[in-house]
Amino acid sequence: MSDKKTAIVTGASRGIGAGLVEAFLKESYNVVATSLDASQSLTVSPSLVLVDGDIGKQETAVKTVEAAIKHFGTIEVLVNNAGIFYTKPFTDFTTDDFNALASTNLLGFLYITQLTVKQMLKQKSGNVVTISGSLADNPIAGVNASVSMITKGGLNTVTRSLAIEYAKEGIRFNAVAPGVVDTPLHKGDSKEFLKTLQPMGRIADVKDVVDAVLYLAKANQVTGEVLHVDGGAHAGRW
């Protein structure tokens, strides 16, 4: 067992997740990274354990948390980054869409956070950072993500609930709500259009979101916060 802190990152193989893995390793954390294909995208090291699996299945959460405790002994940080996002007119969303969104975004959160909190209760400390979405608080005309945002709004709400439920146990819960981030999720979209989706007229980098997560991981007095990394989009009209 080591004196280093340990972070679990879900959805770890690309985009924000891969950026988080790299950043936590740089900050001298041990990391357990999980995604559908983590072992194909990342390289194992003494500080990095990889777990392949669907985050919407309970056994993936079990394997991931067990790997953290077996290899590193503690879990200081969990980042719930795994998520999927569909845009389409409300009336076109199908039951399959809903089930996929709920499985990855909500059950994925539930299973791994429950198991992590059980470990953090033993430690009397820890923190959970969940990636939600700016659109949950501030819909934008023409970006039709209504059913996707049922899940992301739910994550913001559960973050606040858990912050209060576990405040006396020394466990903090926060969320980062990004706007448009330059990740593979947007590879088919026009950059010029994406720039119109926030007041500052820019597309965030993965680093912008990673920096917010690292801040929350260290901010001992911050809990129940939804930190918007969206160039001000949540604040009003532009």
C-alpha cells in the first residue's frame, strides 16, 4: 500500500476521462481508470490500474472499487465522468434512448458511487466529482437535448442531496457542468456553430474541465456545488 492518494475515473479512455487520468497521475495520485475499452486506450503502470466494462452494470463498479482497494488501499476521489449525450427533437426520443441514457448516466453513477461511499465512510473522508452538463440548467434553443438532460439534471440534484447527507462524515460531493468541450463527442459538428453556444464564443478544452475537477478534489470547504465551465452560458442570454 502506498501513501499516495487514489482516484477512480470512469469513462476514462478518451476525451475528458483520458485528460483526467493523465492529470491525476501528474498530481502523483494512483489511478483506477475504467471504461468499455480502457485497456486498449491506456497503458498500465504501477500507478495506473485499468478495468474494462460497461459502467451501467453493477459488476463493473464492483471490479473497479475492488481494484482500488486491493492495489492502493484507499479511495480519496471518484470522478463520475462516463456519460452519453443524444440530441434530437423531444418527440423522436425512444424507449431505447431513454434506457441507454439512464443506464450509463444514472445507474453508472449509482453503482460506483454507492460502493465508493461505503469505502469513504470507513476512511471518514473522500470526495466525489460528477460531470453533468450546463444544458441541464440553461437550455439553448436549437440544441434539443431534453431527455439527455433528465439524467444530467438528476446528477446535479443528487450531488446536492448527498453533500448534505454525508457532510458530517467528511465526504464531499460536487459536480462540474461543462458547456461545449472539444472532444470526440463533437467531431461531426461545425466549430463555428459550437462557438455560438456560449457568451465568450469559445469552445472549452479538456484541460478547462480537468482543472475544475482538480480544484474541487482539493477544495475542502466546497460541497454541494455545481461548477459551470461553460463560458457563462448558465448565467443568461447572449
